[in-house]
Amino acid sequence: MEDLNSSLSPGMLVRHPDHPEWGTGQVQSNIGGKVTVNFREIGKIVIDGARVYLLLVFDE
């Protein structure tokens, strides 16, 4: 499967499309298709980049 988030790098701000209640998260790492994101509302989550396309946030 294709890594939908291969261009994400540490420090970028993102949102999870299926969980807007998590708020904005900051990418901590992107290794082997696994993206670790620290979300304001729930903390650190590891996301499979082949299954979820994270939305970039430009307005914060």
C-alpha cells in the first residue's frame, strides 16, 4: 500500500479526518509509514500512513 503521508515531517501541524475532536496535532516522527502525532486533546498517537491521510493545517 502507498504511504499517504510520506511528505509529512516533524513539526508539521495536522488533523485526523475522522476525529476532528482530537484537535490539531504536531507530527513527531514519520518512519516506515508510521506517523507519530501529538494531538492537543488526546496526546500521542501512532497512525498507519497507508490507511489514514492526515490533513495539513496551515491556519494556526
